[in-house]
Amino acid sequence: MVLSFLLAVVGVGLTVALALGAVRAGALTSLAGAIATIFGSVIVVLGGFAFLALLVLFVVSSVLATRYGFEEKRRKEVQEGTHGERGVANVLAHIVVPTALVLTAWASPVSLSAPVLAVVYTSALGFGAADTFASEFGVLSGGARSILTGKPVKPGTNGGVSLVGELWAFVGAGATGVVGLVLFYATRAPVPAPATFLVVGIVAGFAGCQADSIMGEVLENRGYLTKGTTNFFAMLATVVLALALLALFGVAP
């Protein structure tokens, strides 16, 4: 009991320190940092350090991708924020679903078992990495086409995809899947068979990125969704797909 309390205190302290560091580095706005602290604390206390570590790695990789070629992105007017910072909408879009998954598994392990949680959580962040990498590296590729019609569109257009962006989306989902598996194994968290974990995590994360592009073209471009809500619903779709794939592999919730 005492050890669990001390670990929780350490986890929350680490979360606060990381969020403050992100704000000081200009990666998050102050309010976004505060929100990240609250949600991150819930994740580390209820889920554990592997969940927090994977979230932190996602944030760090996203910041690096955002700042890569930033001046060129600024010239093209496709940069994130004013100086590459992420605001409240972006943080909420990527952290609400992972936090809800951890809360669900903690409140009702029967409805969402630990092995399934590990996979769907990784899939959700895999989508986040895939979407961020595709956007941040894809806009520098020099060309894009509509994911639905194949017609050329301006880089940065909602629903626009490129070969470079798609390759980076796969890298994002793939790297998240591999790192997630390593982290959960290292902390002795229960996970499905490695092949199942990787296939489901990578496929769902990459497919979620495609869903994001489709929703962006069909709904966001028409004003029905914002960038944040598009990301949110695409992450939800990623989780649903991951659960469906796990069911096909015979892994019950």
C-alpha cells in the first residue's frame, strides 16, 4: 500500500515536471500543459509508468516532427501554432481517449482487460504518431492528392495525402507499436502474443490516420468538424478497429 502510494507520488511528480518542461520549451501552451498534467497524472496513477512513458515518447516525437523544417512550413503557412506550440484543442484531441481507456480498465477490468488495454492504448497513440508524422513531414514533400478523388491539392489541405506522408504515417504507427510492446514487456504488464500486439497496433494506428484524412475531407472541409474533433473521432475509430481486430485474433476484451 505504501509502495503504491510512493510510486503514484513519483509518477505525478514526473508528469508535472515533464509538462513544465514542455511549456518552458514552447512545445505546449501554459493551459495545454496544465491539462496534460491532469490527464497524464490519471494515466500514470491508474495505468502505470509504461503508459506514461509511451505518452511522453509520443509527445516528444510529435514536437520534433513539428519543428522539423519549421521555417519552410511557416513560409507555406502550414505550421502548427505560431512557433510550433500545441494548444488545448490539440492536447485534448490526443489525450482524452487514452485516458478514458485507462479509466475504463481501472473501473471495470472485466469490460477491458489489461492485455487488451495495452494494445488499444498503443493503437490510439500509434494513430496520433501516424497522423502527426504524415502531416508534419508530408507537407514538405511538395505535392499532395485527395485521398478520395486522387486530384492534386495544396499540401496541408484536409484530406490531402502524399507518398512521403503515407510512409511516415506507417513509421509513426510502426514505431509506436514496437516501443509500446517493449515498454509493456519491460514492466511485466500482461500483453497478447507479440505478433498480435504488433499487427493490431500498427494496422489500427495506420488505418486511423486514413480515417482522419477521409473525415478531414468530407466533414472538416465543410465545417462540420474542427481539426481537434476530427483527430478525436479518428482516434475513437482507431480504438474500435483495434478491438475488432483483437476479436478476430481471439482476444476478448
